[in-house]
Amino acid sequence: MELRFTVIEDDPVIAHSVAAHLREQLHAVVEVQPTLAAAGASLGAADLVVLDLHLPDSDGVDTVRRARLAAPAAFLIVITARGAVSDRVQGLRLGADDYLVKPFSLLELAARLRALTRRDDRSRPVLLSVGDLRLDPAAK
């Protein structure tokens, strides 16, 4: 099953590496400018969001809260350099479904994403739409 991923990361090397790895696994990936404001509709249309905590328009706590509000049905995995137990616990409490500390392996990220989506029992909308664009997942 093809999933829709949105990658929001302010380090272009990490953003492109994550997106390329996901595309190799035949997923649809949207890389957005590294701000929550720029992510806009991409967040709401995503099945899974890979999100850096430190963005130019948001601090760590605010980043998770705002992303969760914009994408309430999406899985949210945080990637960050903040690795203290208190940071990880706070990120999960605020709505992240998983939390991965940089530097990380793309293989570990992929395994965590598979683990999240394996437990996906949410029903999918019959028709997806963003602006004038319409997509029927069942008909592909």
C-alpha cells in the first residue's frame, strides 16, 4: 500500500535523504519548506509526518502541538537532536507517535515507520482532495 508522507526538516541533506529513502520504498513523499506554515495542506493530506522539532517558525514543544492540530489523523514521528529522556517523554506526551534522535539510521527510521503503519486501523477516506486536486485511492 502506498502511503503519503510529508517530510518537514530544515537540514536539506537530512530532508532529501529521508525523502529519497521513502521514495525507494514506493511511497508518495512531499518535502515541504522547513516551516509549519509552509507545510499547510500537505500535513492534513499525509498518512505520516516526519517532523524536525527545530524549525525556523516553531520551537520544539510548539512544533509538535501545531503539527498534531494540522494533521490529527496522521502518524507523527519526531526527528531531533534532543535526546534527553525528558525531551522524548515530552514529545510523546504532546502527540508524537514516535521519537527518533539524530543521528539516526534510515533503516531504523523505515522500521519505525513500518511498525507505526502496521497498527493502522484507521479507515481511509473514499476520495482525497486538496484544493482542486482529487484522488481516489481505491481506483489509484
